[in-house]
Amino acid sequence: MAAGIEAAGWESIRKMAKEAKLMDGSLFSRLQAPESLFAAWQKVRSNGGAAGADGVTLEQFGASLEDNLRRLREELAAGTYAPLPARRVWIQEPDKKRPIDVWAVRDRVVETSAQQILMPLWEPHFAPGVYGYRPGRSALDAVGRVEKHL
């Protein structure tokens, strides 16, 4: 989920998705399927993390899991789902502070569901030299590849 996308931006994204038949077709159905959301919840829970701007922790979300996943499915199906604002946290590094955004657990579940559905479709199309946001690849891997070619 991208920071800074306002409601009008989400409407634009929804329109593009509908035109690409992502919201009306099987991909969007798979995104909101109970088993997809549950698998995404399991991954989010195993990753850990803090509460987002809504203050809901992983434990609280899990305590009402069935209701929370049902609500997400309903919002996705109705086209009313929108991510909550992220909570900005500053972490201290040895020489500076840097910001990170902490998303609400509910939004991490939806994002993870989408990632688990889309990644297998897109991954085979990436060039071998692309390292950003890919499973099993890191910035250090990219640096190692560059060093190898020097």
C-alpha cells in the first residue's frame, strides 16, 4: 500500500483495476476468498509487528479473527475497502533517525493476500537483474552482483 494515496487516488486505482478486469475476475475473487485472507493472516501473524494507527495489535485482531476477516471480505466485495493511514515511527540508527510507516494489521492482511496471489504471476516476468521487493533477493545480493562484474 502506498503512503499518501488519497481517496481520489484509490478511486483511480479501482477504475484501472476494473478496466483490466482484475476486480471482476478471478484474481479479485481469489484476493477476497476466505482461504486467501486466512493464509495472509497467518503470514502477517508470523511476521509480527506493532499496531497501526488504529491501535489494533496482532493479538486483538486474532482474538476476533473470524469477524475481522468477514468484515474485510465484505468491504472488498462492496468496493468500500480503503487502507487506514499509516502510523509514522522514527527509529534510531547509529548516526541518524529514520522513519518507518506501520500499517494497520487489517491492511497488512489485505496487502499480503494480494501479494500471495500476484507474485507467482509477475515473478517469472522480471528480468534476472531486478532485486527490489523480490522473494529471496536483497540489496546485499544486488551489491554482490555488481561487485562480481567490476
